[in-house]
Amino acid sequence: MKMLDKDKIAKENLEDDVLSEVRSMKLVHHPYIVRLFEVLKTNKKILLLMEYMDGGDLFDAISNFIIF
């Protein structure tokens, strides 16, 4: 699950970016891309319910291969 803070999205003017991400994820069905199943909204959050992938965080996996 990915939780997005509505206030932060509005403050940083990211509404179009979030909408684009959701639209793209709904269209893509590929074995190496996490699927988006549902989008839920509360008063303060947007919740993206996605396919579970084990193995840790993608950033950590990429960081192991890149020397900063």
C-alpha cells in the first residue's frame, strides 16, 4: 500500500503527477511492474492498494548497485 498525504500533494502542486501515476499504473499489466488494484481516498490521504512484492524496497535494491 502506498499512502499519499493530500495536504502535501496540494502544497507541492503534485495533483497532476499523482493522477498521471494512477492512470499509468491502471493501464500497465507486466510481470515486472507492480499492479495497482484500487485507489481509496480519505479526508487526509490517498491510498493506492498495490500488488505485494517481497524482497524489500526498490530504492535499497538500486542503492546496492550504485555508488554515490
